[in-house]
Amino acid sequence: MKTLRILFLLLFSTILVSGCTTNKKNETIQIDIPNAEQYTVLYIQGVDTNGVSSETTSKYITGEKEIKSFIKKINKMEVVKPSKNEIKNKVKELNNQGNYTFVLSDSKTMDNTVYNMNFFKDGSIQFQSTDKNEIIYLSEEKHPEVIEELKNTFKIIF
């Protein structure tokens, strides 16, 4: 009987503790684009119908007003940290037409300060970590209207 009571107490404790753990995937944070005032170039890269990127599927934006407007539109967006597998699968979609990589940089050579984001036709957006050079965040909600607006604003036809 004492053994049964101990097992029951152990089982109850395990259930109680597991119910109290947090799921980091569901924790949202606001993305805060680092060095927002330093960027002078916005590079946009897409792919053609064959999944190939080239000069015809890329564009440089250098207007200060356009870059600041872009940053203002996506900065402070609510993001979550999905599993590495989810991030990897999403990145594979970049080979499909209609998905884009956007890179903010302080120079056209992109050899100093850069910040990367991936925009998908379903409206989801991936963000680089603010302290590492890797994509680790995904927008909490999908924003297809933002992507369409960016395509119209920057005249993206690829």
C-alpha cells in the first residue's frame, strides 16, 4: 500500500510539473532590428520560375526614405522561435518563386553591417537573431498584405 501511495504521488507530481513547464515556441517577443539608423541599402533577392536567383531577380534600394519606411513597417513585429527543423523547412521554400530574401546593409558590398530577413508568399517572415548571424525567428502571424505592399512599393516583378 505504501508503495502504491508513493507511485501515485510520483505520478501526480510528474503531471503537475509537466503542466507548469513553458513551451518556448509559443513565447512571443518583439523583433528589434539592430543598427536601424545605419542602413543605406536594402537588397531584395528572389528566384525565377526555375528556382534560380540572378541579377534579373534582384534589386537594390538605396533611397533613405524607402529604407526607413521599410524598417518602420517590420520593426517591432511579434515573433516566435520555432524549432530548427521548422526554420530549415521554411528556408527550403526560398527556392520557390514569390519568396524573397531582404537584406539591410550599410554598404552595397554587404561586407560590414547586415541584417537578413526572408519573406514568404504565405505571409510569414523569418528574422535574423539580433545578436547572431542566423535566422531564428518567425513572425507570429502571417502578413501577406505586408509582402504585397512591399512588392508594389519596390516594384518587385520577379
